[in-house]
Amino acid sequence: MSELPDFSAMTKEEIGDWFLANDTSALVTAARPAMEPMVQVDERDVPIVRPATFRLPPSMLEWLEQAAGRDREGKSGRA
């Protein structure tokens, strides 16, 4: 397995450059399973869903709209 960098000693730009220039399979291999739930839940153990806003390139948005058109729930995930 190749040597992984010390990400805590790197700037955000250096980390980004590392991910762009390197094979990340060693990082995935070294990863451990999450010890805490990855989804926030309410008192009934129901996942809490919050809206998120982000920008997409026009071609990706077009692909998403086509995929949502094939899905009964649409882009919002609601029937």
C-alpha cells in the first residue's frame, strides 16, 4: 500500500490537489467504518431530511431532469 499524506498538515488546496493527482484506492482501503450514524434521526428514529441548495452544470441538470422524469417521485423525491 502506498504511503498516505498527513492530511491534517495540509492546506485545503493541497488536499484538493492530492485527490486530483493520486489514486485514492489506498485511502479507501485504509478507511474504517463510521462509528456514529451517518444520518440524523428524530426521537422516533426517522431520518431528518433538510433541503440543500447547490449549483450544477447545465448538462448535469438536464440529465437529472430526464432521470427525474422517469421516476414517479420526480426531482424532489415526493410523489
